[in-house]
Amino acid sequence: MRGRAVLAALFLLGVTWAGVAAQRFGDGEVVLGRSGVDGMCRPLGYQGFVFVGGRFAGTLAPPTRSAARRG
């Protein structure tokens, strides 16, 4: 990750970095974040966050996802 700016942006979005390595594509990168975990430690409210040049550019999917959700 590009460092503090990306972590600060995730914090402002109300999510925690999921601990997964960021995927870099030129000047852009995708970072996985989550808002919590359930009783079995499965991620809740996870999402892929896109940053370009260290600035938040958007998400990979409109709604957040949960590991236990099917469909």
C-alpha cells in the first residue's frame, strides 16, 4: 500500500484494512477492507476499495458483501 494516506482514507470510510496485500496496477491499487467479523471470524461488510495516486477513487461493487451471504 502507499501508506498512511490509504489507511487514513479507509478509516474515514469506517472500515479496517483486511490484512490482504494490495493489488497494484500502474498508479492504481485495490485494497480489501471490512467493517467487522461475525462469531466465526468471517468478514462482514467487506469491499474492494480503489485508489489512484493515493486518492480514493471508488469501490469494486456497489453494496458491501459478507462471507456468510449466499446468492
